[in-house]
Amino acid sequence: MSGPVPAPGRRGRLRVADRVYARIAARAVREVLAEAWPAGRAKGAPPHVSVAVPGSTVTVRVVLELPFPSDIAALAAAVRARTAERVAGLTGARVSEVVVVVEKLVTGSAR
């Protein structure tokens, strides 16, 4: 059979790759953006997500395009909230910051 079960602090550790955090964050951002773009209008470029994992926290940076006109502050807040919620919920990591950079505003059918 198996040997003695190690004490809870000695069972090992789990390391989540940076690209996993980035994929989770990118999915959360795409969900918010899908709700923001009215049907039939052009969509912006896919969001670019990068992460840094200094110690036990995760910092996420999102560069995206938003529809114009729209409530930019509300969309940025929604991106921050959903990204932090999803990353923390799926990985158990603490998200220290989600930085949202709006690179471009897209109007009508132009891209």
C-alpha cells in the first residue's frame, strides 16, 4: 500500500505557468468585449494579455480596442473585475492588479 501521508505543509506545491494565467485572463476579457460590441458592428483586434507573477501574486496587463461610442470607464472596470475574478477563481492565486490599456477606439464598420 502507500506510506504515511505527509503533513499538509509538506505535500509539495503547484506551479501554474504564466501562459495559463494569460489564457484565463484573455478569455475573461473576450467575454466582456463580446457583450460590449453591438451585433453587426465590426470588432476590434483581439486583446493582448501579458502577466507577471512576482512571488505569490499575479499582475495582468491587457491591451485592447473598444467600440466607439461606449462607456470606456465602465468597460475597463468590467474587464478588470472579470479578469481578476476568473484568474483568482480558477487558479487560487491572488490578483494584485489588472492594468487595462485602451489602444484604439473603433467606430462603425471601420477597423
